[in-house]
Amino acid sequence: MPNDKYANMEEKLWILEDLNMMYIRQIALSLQDSDIQKKIDHEIRMRDGACKLLAACSQRDQALEAAKSLQTCSTRIMTYMSELQRMKEAQVMQNVPRRSSDAGPLDERMPCKGKVAISDLRIPLMWKDTEYFKNKGELHRCAVFCLLQLGGEIFDTDMVIVDRTLTDICFDNTIVFNEASPGFELRVELYSCCSEDDYSAGSTPRKLASKLSSSLGRSAGKKLRAAMDPGQCSLVSNGGAAPFLLPVPAVPGPKYHLLAHTTLSLSHVQDNFRTHDLTISGNEECSYWLPLYGSVCCRLVAQPRCMTQQMMSGCLKVKQCGGDPQSWTKVYAVLKGTSLFCYQQQEDVEANVEPAFTIGINKETRIRASEKDPHSKAQNICVSNQFGGEEVTHTLTTESREDTHRWMEAFWQHFYDMSQWKQCCDDLMKIELPSPRKPAPITPKQGSLYHEMASLSTPSSEGLLLQDNAVSAEIRALLSSYYNDSY
């Protein structure tokens, strides 16, 4: 009777997952959003491949990489599900009739988006004196990595093995989020797994339980493995989402646990290294525990699109204050960053020729439309800046009133973007991307089932794997083989 109870529970969990997948696909179809549906399907295939790989691994490092991939895929699936749910709720709210008193202002400006990059993550450790200086006590070793989420974009760092010989956990990855708004929240999660639990002498009961599972049956064998699983001090985190929405696949092997997390926002952006507080989970009794100091150091920078892209361009006539009233200079102007670049001709922009002169456009700049010139069809635009305590004004004019309106609108939008992105628009922050590393070569016949299963990937399967750049080259090859067999 107990076996039937556990079997029914397991079947209900898998049925729940199937129903969830069906429900999510129905939402995606109703929203006609095939892109997010493809993302979910892709991550489900990746997760299934990681499960098969994890069950087949016989070496510790391979299993830790597979478990890391499994955790990343599950987090992405949960994020895409939440995004679909928000889109569905927004669609329902659009169809609800609104009262006139509920209507917002007609001119609701939206700030431009931009890139947010985080690099040089350093998490200091606080070992006891006897552990670090005297090198005494049992050697405790964990595998750790970071998951970073901003909106619907999720990335992971490389895996790092940590023991008492290290004073800091260092991640050299530079991670760039391309669709950030100024109100972004970047969640950084540190996951840890005791690297000695599953592939050491202590894992013999687990292996024995796995062998017995074929004789005891699916549910009883799973129950036995769960009873022998060490270090289960907390549930596997899925990034804060509901844990029962997507059941974690019951596969043997290492499991990562959320050890610490923090949330960074626009106020934390600065073009140098800063220290931020960490919220620590778990306790010293957990097998995945590490003595964190309670802080993380990193470089967090942002590049709003108004600082890197042309926000407006076109032909203008420019006159400087105090000059000859008839001395207008015809230029091709480009509004970008903190300047209005004035070129002699449009071809100079494409040829990367230095502009003839520039006009400062920043948070202190004042712009106004002057009185209509009786001899012209368009209004003039006056741009005023303070230099050395004196006001310098440039007067701009266009060929038509419509062009004047477009330039004024571009200036107001530019000022609004600057006001929202704040310190990110003082100077252009630099995002340094490391040179791509060559994937590790696959050496055949290394004496494990993992390497016997690995095969070369094909171009059609590689397209599905490009998004998961954290999986090693060997794991990619195995997952490619799995996809070829499935499709």
C-alpha cells in the first residue's frame, strides 16, 4: 500500500508538469507569441538532455556541469512561464473597459532601453584561522556558480571549485544584458553543491540504491535513494518562483542549492568596483555551506541607447550667438550622447570624419523654440549652455515646421532619457568583453560512459544549443547527439 501511495504521488507530479506545459503552450498560442513558445520548448529539450546526461555521468566534474545546466534550464523555464502569465494578464486588462477617470496622461513617454554589464564578480570567504592558516580540519570542497537574471534574460557563470585554499570566489565572466530599462532589477544568485557528496566513497549507498531501484520498482527505488541522499538541508531553489509549478526531475547526482543572493539596480551602477551586501541562505550544517563574508564586489556599468545610438539626424542651419545675423552654417547634425555633432556633409558620418564642431547636450542644457521668424516658414531652436560662468547660445533652424517639431520632440525625448538613466548619461561607460576562448577539444575513449556516448554535433542541432553558452563543449556534443536521436 505505501508503494502504491508513492507511485500515485509521482504520477501526479508528472501529470501536473504535463498539464502545466499544455497550459503554457495554450497561453502562448492565444497571445500569438511563437518566440517565447520556442524558447520554452528549447529549454525543456535542454533540461531533458541534461537529465539524461546527469543519469549517465560517472565522473564528478561531468556530473557537476550537467547539474548546473539542469538548474539553469529550470530557472529559465520558470522565468518564461512568468513572462507569459504577465503578458496574458496585460492582454486581459486591455480588453476591460476603462472609466474616463482611470485614463492616464496622453503623453506617456517611455525611456530608451540600454545595455547593463556585470563583470569581475568577487565574493570573499571568511575561513576560520585553523582552516586557512594552519590547514587543519576536514577539507571541505564545493562547486559554485552564479545565476544572473534581469527581466527575461538569464545567464550563468562558469563553475568554480572552492576549498579552504581560496580567500575569494572569483568569476571572470563578463555578462551583458541587452534589453534593460532604467528601472531594472538585476538578481544575482550564488548556487553551491558539495562536490564530494555524490562521487566519492560516501556516495556508495547512493549507487547501491540506484542498482536496487531496478529490482524494487520505480517508486520504491526512488524512495530509497531519497532516504540515502545526504545534505538535504533546503529545497532546490528555482529563483524565487513557486516550487510545485515545475517538478524537479528525480535524477541521481549532485544538486545545487541557493547559498546567497542580492539584487542590484540603477543606483548601484558606477564605472568602478563597488561592494554590495549579500543575503545568505542555509547554515553551517548544510553540506553545501561556505563561510561567506556577506558581500560581493563587482563592476556594474550601463550604456543607455541614447548614449550609443543616433537619436536624431538631419540637415540644420546653425548660428552662434553674437555672430553676424546672416552668417548661417549649413551642417548635417547628429544627436547622440552628450553632444549634437555637426558635420559638413552626411557622407562624413559614414566615413568617420571628425565633425566640424559640436554643441553640448546634457542635463544642464536649456532648449527653447524662439519666436517665428517673419522671413522664414519655421521656428528657430535656441540651445544654451553654461561655459565658465557665461551662457553660450546656438540657434538652429530647419527647412520646415515639421522638421522643427521633429527636432524639438527628439530633444525632449533625449532629456527624458537622460533624466531616467541619471549617472549613466554623464559619460559613456565602457563595457569590456573578453576575447572568446576556444572550446576544449573532445578526447575520445577516456574510460567513461559519458565519453562513449559523445558524438560530433551537426549544424542543425548546433543552432538549438547556441543560447546555452555555459555548457561545456563535451556536454554540448552529448546533448546534440540526444537531439538528433529525438528529432
